[in-house]
Amino acid sequence: MDNNNSFNNFKNIDLGNDFNSQNTYLKDIENKNANKKNNISNANKLRIVIYSLITIFLLFLIFNQNILNAYFLDKANKAYSKGNVEEAFKNYKNAFATKMDNKKYVPRYYSTMEKMKFYPIVQKEMIKLKTNYNNQKVNGRINSLFERKRIEILSEAGANYIDHTPTNSNIIHWNKEFPIVVKIEQNSTPDFYVAQIKEAFYDWSRALNGELVFKFTNDENSDIDISFVDSISGATEQYGKKIEILGSTVPVYSGKNLSKTTIKFKKNDIDGTEFTGNQIYNLSLHEIGHALGISGHSYNRDDVMYPTNNDATWAGEIETLLISKKTLSDRDINTIKLLYNTIPDITNHYYSCDYNYGLYYPEVVFGSQEKMAEKKLKESQTYMTMISGNYISYMDLGEGYFATKNYTEAKNAFLSAIKLAKESTEFYNAYYNLAVTSFEAGNYEEAIDFAGIANSYNDEKRANEIIGFSYIKLKDYKKAQKQFEELVKENPDNILFSYTLADVYFSRYKFFKAFGEIKRMKSRNPGVFSDELYSHYKIIGMFL
Ligand SMILES: [Zn+2]
């Protein structure tokens, strides 16, 4: 979402002077030309003149948005007066994209949208209108429309705990159009463990009416990795009872891209004996629920996503598990269905859902970001009272504080988590979160330091993007360029990195390098200009 302040999600970073230096770019080219005057051939001279003219023309097109705005507005108004809602919408949308401060047409744009079906594209434009065009009357109407829709959606969904599904205020789930590839570690794993885990996957798939398909493989390229370990850190004592974590699920994502989720099961029960079939099934149902995108827990004992069996009534991550087999409750099923009808902030393959009626943006389902953040904090505080003093609960609490923008408390919680961390992925995740927290708090040097430590625990050096964006904030474009050149090399299809690199080149007056990057992205991904992030470069892209 446009105003999503979240871990990993840096698309709101403003690049400072990205588009302000148009005249300087030209001067730069002129200076370069002047310097080389003596050893330049006539053919090259001509080429440079042509390039410069094209450049001036392109810049004129890009920066003179008034012309585009007037053009679309005229078409929109004509369609509007003829009652052609769809056509009016399309043109108002383009007009709005070129210029957002023309007060006159915005109420008419909103009225047009009100007449349309509640398509995702309509929701998206309303959210944009709310964020970019601050008109009390229009915003009030959008807010009350969203509130009405929210009540409608929730009552249709039936009892659920959807409020506990976001991860750092982001909706994460897999794209249903693809089979989700699952790899289960087979080495010395009892066969019946594998069979029960597969059954748990099939039961979740059935809950979603088979819309979610799983494929089991031993290949390296998997979406969900399941492994078995001797112990999961986080064992603790509470109310005089030994508490042990039996399963843990961690999503790995970068920007908007969910690359993997890892599930770890403890090999044996708390007393050192093998789990029974029912136990491993119950535990799998719970952890798979996390892996499918239910980040938090239900606090209703009948649900599979209840986190603990403190008084031995049910099974979850901790202590010994219930002997009898659990089944997904109606609340579990309603929650996963609603989650998969919510458009994810983070997913494995992007899909266009603009006209997919029945899908909703998170803001419609959850209410405002602030409301969502408060719920997250409350949930993590509840979890802390149930399972206190371990790595996971401190990480969760940190995320709760982060969501509510209380960066000081978030930092404290992540530092506490580090004291309890044992494995390198735990250190990595905690330092990564610390880096993002420092970044959001505006402490960019500190963010670079924490990201550096995080990288030392991660071969793929995923924290590099935080370092890159921090250098941009510090206006050290030279260092930012180096970071993003590496990031683009490692992730050639990542639109955010490519877009940012092009912008950094512009900031450093490296005009042709910027064009080169846009051209490279276009050749790898011809549809890239339909991405909002890249749409600025649409016109340049036509000529490359
Ligand atoms: Zn859990």
C-alpha cells in the first residue's frame, strides 16, 4: 500500500532531488561536449546533437505534466457528461497520475468511482486519493465507504481472527495461481512424520477449496522448507513449568517479494521420545498455518492457531501436544479464506488483480494502518504474557512496537531478542530488524552499522538494501550507487532496485547510465512500465 511503513518495504523513500536537476543534466552533457570538442569526429558531433535534441524533447514530455493532465481531463469530463463511467474512470485515473493537485475534478473523480463496482483498482485509487489529495469531505466519504465495506466483508466471512494475520503490518501470502513447492527434509525423518505433514498441507488446501495447490519436491528450489532439529531456542520456564518450543516458522522476504518460508520442527517430544502421528499432525497444522500467512495466533482454544497448551487442553508450539487429532475449526477456515481474498503486500509472484471482483486491499479489510498497528502491538503483548522471555516473543514484541512507530521500545525488544538468540538466522533477523528500526527512526548511520552486522550472519547479504537506502537518505549517492549496482547484479529482475539505481544515476547526473539501466530492465521485463514504481519511465522507455 502506498503508505505502508514496514520492514523491508522502502518504496516510500524519497530520493530527494531525483527530478529536480533537469537543467543540470543538460549542462553536464554540454560541458562534456565542450571538453571533448577537439578530438571529436563530425559524425559523433552530429550524434550528440541528435541525442541532446531527443533528450530535451523527452524531458519536455516528462516534466510538462500539465499537458498530459489537461489531455486526460478533457477526455474524462466528456465521458463523465455522457455517463460513460468506465471511460471516465480510466481518464481521471491517468489525469490523477500526472497531476494530483487540481482540486476541481477530484470530487467528480470520486463520484465516478462510487458508481463503479468495488474492484481492487477502485479501492487502490481511493486509497491514493486519500493519501495524496487531502480533502476532508472526500476523505470522509472514502473512510465511511471503507468502513461499511469492512463490516460487510467481515460479516460475510463469518467468525475469524484475521486481525492477527499481518506480519509487521504487511499481508503476506502465497500467490494462489502457482503451486507452492514444499520440501520436507527426508534424512532420518520417520516416514509417518512426512505422511502426517503432507496430510496437514492437504487439509489446509481443502479449507481453501483447493485454490491453493501444494507440490512436494526434493529440489533445491522450494517455497516452504521443512527441517527437523534437536532443539529450537526459546525453551523457558513459566509458572514453574518447563516450556519448550516445538515448532517455528520464519518467512524470508525482501521488498515485496516473498522468497521462502522455513519451518523447523523439534525432532522429538519434550521427554525425548518420538512424537505420535497425531502430535506431529497437530503441530504441522499449526506451523503450516503460519507458513501460509497467518503470522499471529488465535486466542480461542478450539482453533489450530492457538499458541500453547498451558493447561494441556491443546497443542501448539509449546509443551507436549494433545494426543487426539485436531481439525481446522470454522474460525481457522474463515480466517485463511479471508486472508487469501486480501491482496498481499508481499508475495512470491505478482499478479494483476485490478478487476478481480471480490479481492480487497488490506486497508479495506483491516481499517487504517494505525488501527492495524495497535492490534498488532496488543497481540504481541498477549503472546508475551503467555510465552515470556524467549527469542520469538521479544521479536514479536519488537515488531508490535515497530508497527506503532515506537522505535525506542522496538529497539529495546530486538536487543533483548539478541541476548536470547542462538542460531545465526536468529541473530540475522534481529539485527536486520534493528537496522530497519534505526532507518525508520531516521538514524541512518546506525542503520548501516546494524545492517553490516546482519550481513555477517547472512551469506546472501540481504541487508545490503538497507545500507543502500540509508546512503540515499544521507545523500551519499556515490556509495548508494555502488550498493544498488551490486543489488541489481544479484537481483536483475527486482524492479525496486532497478528503479532506484536509475534514480541514483539521475541524481549523479549519469544520464546515459540511467537510460542504460531503464533499457536493461525493459529488455528483461517488457511489462515493467505497468508497475507503478516504474511508470515514471514509461515515456523514456518507449524510445529505448
Ligand atoms: Zn504459533
